[in-house]
Amino acid sequence: MNHTAQLESEAVHIIREAVGECERPVLLFSGGKDSAVVLHLALKAFAPAPLPFPLLHVDTGHNFPEVIAYRDRTVAGYGLRLHVASVQERIDSGELAERPDGSRNALQSPCLRRAIEAHRFDAVFGGARRDEEKSRAKERVFSLRDERGGWDPRRQRPELWELYNSRHAPGEHVRVFPLSNWTELDVWQYIGGERIELPEIYFAHRREVFRRDGMWLTAGEWGGPGRGERVEKRQVRYRTVGDMSCTGAVDSAATTVAEVLREIAASPLTERGASRADDKVSDAAMEDRKREGYF
């Protein structure tokens, strides 16, 4: 078994284990590359039977149109069930308020908590990986979350010999991360080997962007560009996909998976370090959000 096959086998085992132990699992599906890989693994884990759980997307309303089109195309193509938790609906109802900076990334957490409570999901699959960010490196494969979705590193359980503990009190749930031990390179090698379709913005294309805090951001209703920020057309691609207000593009000429792999191998920055403004707020930005129920 080669390295990629071992990772696939481990991930399939994790998915089956969670479904076997929990009653109401759900898969977080944003249309990003990591969630696309988790969905592909889940479909493999239960083929030829249909997927035994639905998908959930926390929609900020500031998503890239190409990613939403890919999400809907994928759901329709496989005949899947999709729940959408809309940040815009919560803002319109007065439950949430827009942030001064226009970013809705932090507003996803209360929407996710509400969806989990409403549908009584007890296992939530996500595509987070330990190589992305230092607080994610501390999280277990089966991550216990409290009744508000909060993460406490002191409550993490040992996972020796691939033995996972999904036990939780009423109101609590577990977040399950089948890609925990994967790297960005592993993900792209798997995408290439399995021929997994992705949104086209993961590959180099011409796009109107502007510079902010060292990142190329897309103009949008969320508030960019601001004063002194000039829009220009550049050839870029995205290494990670999230809310448009905090997801930056990188200059790139990579139009194929092989070219993306060469580009990543030569990059000194992680994908979030290179392209996520929300992680630059403080050294503990991600950990603070996770304590509030973030992915």
C-alpha cells in the first residue's frame, strides 16, 4: 500500500467508525477542495449504497459564485441531501449583526450551532487538517464539542491505535476529521489520482483583485476595495476557499493538478498562512474561534 492509499484507508475507517457509533451524522460541505475530498471518501466508504447522511453548508452570503455553482452541481449529480444554514437569513431576522469590517466569517459559528441543535446532529464531519494551523494540530480526529459547540483542548481524548471515542453527553457532539493526518500535498495528489472535480478558482485564471494587508482579495458587497485600494486584473488562483472578505488569492500560472503540486512543493507558506486574513488577527485567532464553535 502506498502513502496515499494508506491515508485513504484510514479516512474511510474513520468515516465508517463515526457512522457506526453515532445516530445523526452530517458532512460539512462548502464546495472547497477538502470537503470535496471528504465527500469522495464518504461515497467510497458506503458504495454502492447511497450516502447514509446529509450535507450541511453554512452559507455566509459572501461565497464565490463558482463555488456555490460547484456545490449545487455536486449535490444534484450524486442525488444528495443538502441543508443550508444561511448567515444572511439570521442577519435579516435580527439575530446577528454585520461586523464593521464586512467579514461574515465569525458569524458562521452561531449559524452552525443552530443547525446542529435544530437537526440534532451528533457527529459532524469536517475537512480540517493538522498541517493547516497550530490550533488544528492540537485537535483529535474525534473532537468532543460542548453544548455550545465549543472546543476545550483539556477535554480531548487519547486516540491510541486508531481507537476513537465518540461518547458525549446530551446536547454535546463530536466533530470528526478524516483528513487530520493529510497535508495539502496529500490532498492534491489524491485529487489528481482520483480525478476529483473542483471549482475552477483553484486553478489559475484572470481575475479582478485588489491588494490589502499583503493579500489579493476579490471586490464585493462586503466592503472592498476601500479608499486607496486599486483594482487590477491578475492571473491568480485560490489555495483555500472561504468567505470572500478574508480569502486571498495567490499569483499563479498553475492550470493543472500537476502544476499545482509543483507550486505547493516550492511554497514556504501554508495555504492558510498565505491566503486567510482571518488567521492574521492574532496568534490565537483560530483557537479563539474554535472555542466559540467554529469548524
